Amino acid sequence: ALYSSALAVAMPSYSEGFGLPAIEAMACAAPMLSSDRGSLPEVVGDAGIYFDPFDASAIADAIIAMVENPELRARLSVNALARARM
């Protein structure tokens, strides 16, 4: 229920093993705000906005981009469903 109603899901991980929470979120059409570290770029693919998890302003910029751009959010949501199926 939380993933399905989320504007986006943020994963500011410094290191991520496989990224199962990202797949779970994407299966619920949640666009991702994702760290550019570990396995997340490979798992999230074109379903998210990436940021350096050590850079607070980069994280803030990603959140603002997601909130202020409904077209981007909608496209990432569609991509998330397709990516989760992969």
C-alpha cells in the first residue's frame, strides 16, 4: 500500500547488495530516487533519477525534480513497471 501510493521511493544507499526493495517498489509503479552506487543503477535502470548519496544537495535536487515534474514522474512510473517485470 505504501509503495503503490508513494510519489516516489528514495533509496539513498551507500552500498546495496541486490536491490530487492527497489524491485518491490517498481512492481507497484513507484518511480525511484536512487543512489548511483552498488547494484541500484543496474536494478533501477530507466525507472529513476540518480544521485550521489554523499551529496545532500544532489538528493534534494532529485526530490525537487520528481515533485515538480509530473510528466517525468509518469514516465518513470511506466518504466518502473516494465523494469520490475524484467
